[in-house]
Amino acid sequence: MTLDSQATVSAEIAAIAADAEAAGFETVPQPQLAYPPYRSSVLRSPTRDPKHADPETIELWAPAFGHRDVDPLEADLTIGHAGEPIGERITITGRVTDGEGRPVRHQLVEIWQANAGGRYVHKRDQHPAPLDPNFTGAGRCLTDGDGNYRFQTIKPGPYPWRNHHNAWRPAHVHFSLFGHAFTQRLVTQMYFPGDPLFALDPIYQSITDPKAREALVATYDHDVTTHEWATGYRWDIVLTGASRTWIESVDAAGEDH
């Protein structure tokens, strides 16, 4: 199968963005679940009304995480192996709030990511970049009493994917947040400022509202940066309301893109 060129995909992205701006970004779903430049989204996005379930029944099996279940060391992705991982050491921190700015306390936050070479520890990721024996790329923590989370990790690299010819994903970290029930799980991605691949990436561009896209980009924070150890990034997550952080569809969350 011949893959489309980046120019073809970029033209599609520009046309959809222009239509969304003309219609008004507030009238367009964010992100667009069936977004043609993101080829596989058209094949797997829902075409029927989701199956309805009794939330009270589901919540009988709600997750319950406490400090005995999540060790603080699990928030440091740079330890637990025989040696140091390769790459730029970074700290990612932020605050999880609801739409009214109230902290979301003691909730599970999970992250997973590629290594510094842009490679996941996953059998489906076979592109020719090295695996790092000292980096698995997954961690978790609980938010504190003020809704704060904090991770120590390695800055991930960009990587190729097979959406189109010469397609590359911007460097990013996947986030999963659990509320008080399995039905409240949210999955999203955090990006790094100034990435030249933003304009070329169909997943990032599937959020057609520029302000909503920008909310997925962390900011460099020198107060989080530690002397001779790690650069720091801050990324706050808003779960509800008009300023909420946009999330992936459930189907997309199952892919390591």
C-alpha cells in the first residue's frame, strides 16, 4: 500500500482547520474522533450510540487506591534498574483540578512514554531505535491534598509512525487519570514547548481549537528545575468545565501513539 505524503496530510489538516474556524471552534467536537488525516481514527471511531449502562452497578467495582497501594518510588521512572537511563532527566509536575479550580485529591495518575530514542517497550514497536535496558517508561503516583502530582523521568524522543509517508509524532507523555470510578478514567497526552512537529501531526491537530491544543503543552519552569540534576516542566490538568484538558477517545487510548 502506498502511503500518502506529508504534503497531502498537511493540506487535509489545513482544510479541516479552516472549516472549524469558519463554523466556530465551540461547535466542533474537540478532538474530532473521526479525523481523516489521522487515518485509523476513521476506521475505529464510534458510528453508533454507545451502549448505556447503570452507573451504580459499574461503580460497585470502582477503583480504590490508597497510599499503601502506590509507593512514592513509582513516580520516579529513572530508578529500579541496574543503571541510569540514557537521556535528558526531567521533572514533570502540576495540579489536577475540577472546572471550579478545586483540587482533585488522592487520585491515581499514571504515565507511560517512549525512551529518549523514541522507542516504547512494546512488541508492536519495532522501528530501528535502541531500547534502553535501564528505562521501562511507566510510572504512577497519587495526587496530594492540594491535587499536585510529580514525576521524575527522561524526556522522550519523537518517533516515526505509519499514518503516512515520513510521519513523525512530537515528543509526548501519555497521562491516565482515575476519578472515583472506572467510568471516570481520562487519558490524554502532554507535549513539550516549541516542538517543530506540531503542525505536521494529525493527532495533535485533531484538536482544531488552537487554545485547546495549547493546553496540552507543558511550560518550562525554572523553579521546578533542580541544580545539576533535571530540567523542570509544569503541566496542570483540568478535568471538567470550559477550560478542561482535552482527552483522547477510548479507542485511541489503546494505541501507543
